[in-house]
Amino acid sequence: MKLFSFWRSLATYRVRIALNLKGIVPDEVVEVNLMKGAQREAAYRAVNPMMALPALIDGDGPALFESLAIIEYLDETHPSPPLLPRDAKGRARVRGLAQIVACDSHPLIVPRVRDYLEHELKLDEPSRIEWCRHWHTAALTALEANLKDKATGRYAHGDTITLADICLASQAAGAKFFNVDTTPFPNFSRIANALAQIDAFARAHPLKQPGAPVN
């Protein structure tokens, strides 16, 4: 198994958490430096034409791409521990919470979007940062409202870690990258703090990866 990764990639952070929870150690981790534009080089475009991280090669066949799809693949091929509830409504809720992060918020702040804002729309850095904070806050607001539901327990859905928690953890890391205050979101903060104490999440954190800045 080969994982294409970069320390600052929040989407790859999600996949690393899933790998850790499943006890899977990739045979090879290939750095694709987003800050240097390595994702746009021909070698990586051949792996993932979208030029985005992560990508995962498991055995024969083309690379798998998109973090949620990769995580569900891992969940199907390595079913213990399960990352989705057994009931249909529970699975829909967990996927919905996950998609607030991975589909509605995170894609708006990734490097290719920030580069477009800078080079094509000529937005200065403070404006670009405000853009990122806006979409982070929009996601946090939606997550907080949903986490008030009685289906929330110790974690985002009940007392068992699910796909929703994996995405929630990546949202928490992204909020810190862009200095977004999560204090107004107590349910989100409570769960994020609990997840940060779990080894599978802590080891996967962006700042614990090779190449990350030393605090």
C-alpha cells in the first residue's frame, strides 16, 4: 500500500486517522509538497489528474482518490473497527456531518483555490485569510447546530468513533491553521478535545508528520 501525502494536507490527515484506527501501516508514504506545487507535476498528475491529495494505491489497479472515498474503501476492506453506524439513518447522519467538512468547507480553502484568489482575482493576503476564516466558521456553525442533536454522544454520533469524528478532527486542525476561534462552538470543541487525546488521532496530526514545522 502506497499513500501520497503531505503534512499540511487536511484531507490526508483524515486518511491517516482511518489508517491508524484500522491498524494499517502503508508500505510507502510519498511526499507531494503542496507548497512547492509538486501536485501539478506530471508524475503526480498521472496518479491523480485532479492534482489533489490524498491518493492511495493498494495492490493492482489505479490509485484511489478523495479522502471520504478512500476511508470508506478502508472501512469495507478492513471492517474492524467500523467507521459507520449499522443503521441507515445513522450512516446518513454521519456521512452528512463528514460532508459538511470534506465537501462544503474544506474544498473552498485548499491551495488551488487560494492560488486562484491570489493570482487570478488579485486578492491580497488579508482578504484570502478572511475568505478561509469565513468558510471555516460557516462549517463550524453548521456542525455545532447538528451536534446539539440527541444522537450526539461522547463523540459526533453516539459513543463510538465514526467517519464524522475523523472529519471533525480535520476541521479543528484547519481552524488552528487559520486562527479561527472555536470557543463559540462548545459541542464541537468538546469532541475535538476528546479526539485529540486518542492515539490514532494524535499520531496522525499534521504537525506530527515529517516536514512539519517544529513548534
